[in-house]
Amino acid sequence: MRVVLAEDLFLLRDGLVRLLEAFGFEIAAAVESGPELERALADLKPDVAVVDVRLPPTHTDEGLQCALRARRERPGLPVLVLSQHVEQLYARELLADGSGGVGYLLKDRVFDAEQFVDAVRRVAAGGTAMDPQVIQQLLARHGTDRPLARLTPREREVMELMAQGRSNAAIAARLVVTERAVAKHTANIFTKLGLEVSDDDNRRVLAVLAYLDQDR
């Protein structure tokens, strides 16, 4: 699996390269600026891009904007964005096209090798990997909005885990319940949110996140 990595801090970039290579990834390019990232994504056609939000020369959202432009040129390009803090605007922009293959992780997660590598693989496969803190903030932001307010505490737990990209089996194991119980909760969630029930885990996660983060 070929990866383009963009991170301006040398030590972190070098550490990520070594980590990904240790787990069998091929690093097609490891760059430190927005212009370099743009060229690498256009020329190398990687299987997945791992991108810091803030890159030179602007040190604002250069990395994210490069990734978004690349996804417009190549719809569905898997992109895992790394950020120092939870920034809901960036999460919303990343999810906006609804095509999947996206992730948003805080840099703290990088230090958990298995969790980070699992997120890269999940995104590369077209899935979604959202940092739990992002989901918690989205839930808190809309906690009093209807129809979200109709969800039971257990349904909110299930939705948070769904939004992280977890399967029904993984949710059941985490909550120590049966998969049948999780399926019932997810059906209730979609009904209450007015969303069409789907067996496609990625689509359902994106639908829930889009609902939670839309301006109403």
C-alpha cells in the first residue's frame, strides 16, 4: 500500500515513515510543505495520503486544502488528516463530499501505533476513522438539538462508536452486548434521525456525521 505523507516537523515525519514501513506500507513520498504535497498527490497517485492540517508556507490549513483539491481531481482519494487540536470546521470540510475514505485524528493518537495503523488501513479501504474527541465535541455541540435529543444514552454511545468507524461486532464487544442489540439500537438511531437504514457501515457513519455537523 503506497502512502504519501505530509508533515513539516522532521522528527515526527521521520517517526511516521519508520512506523508505517514497519507495518508493511510503502512510503511513496514524505514531504514537508503544501506545494510538495500537491505535486506528490498529483504525480504519484498514492493509495492513501496522511496529511498534517497545517503545512508551510501558510501554516494555516495548507495540508487540508491540498488534500481537498486532490480529492476533487481524484474523487475518493483516501485521506487521513492529522491535527494538533479538534477543529470542527476542518472535520466538516473533510466529510463534505460524502464519498468516504476519510479520517481525522489528533496527533496524540499517532503514539498508539496499532490504533494509528488501523486508522490508515481503514481509510485506505474506503472507510472512516474519526477521533473520539471530535465525535464527542460534535455530540456536545448538538446535544440539545432535535431530533438528536430524542436519542437514549445508550443510543448516543452506539452512535459515537459508529462515527468512529466501528462495525456492529466491534460496538457489541466494546459495550458488552449482543450484535442483535446493537443492530436494534442502530435501527432506532436512523429512524429518530430521519436517515435511511443502510448495511454499508461507511455510508451510515458519514450520514450520521453529516447530520450532526450540518448547520441548522
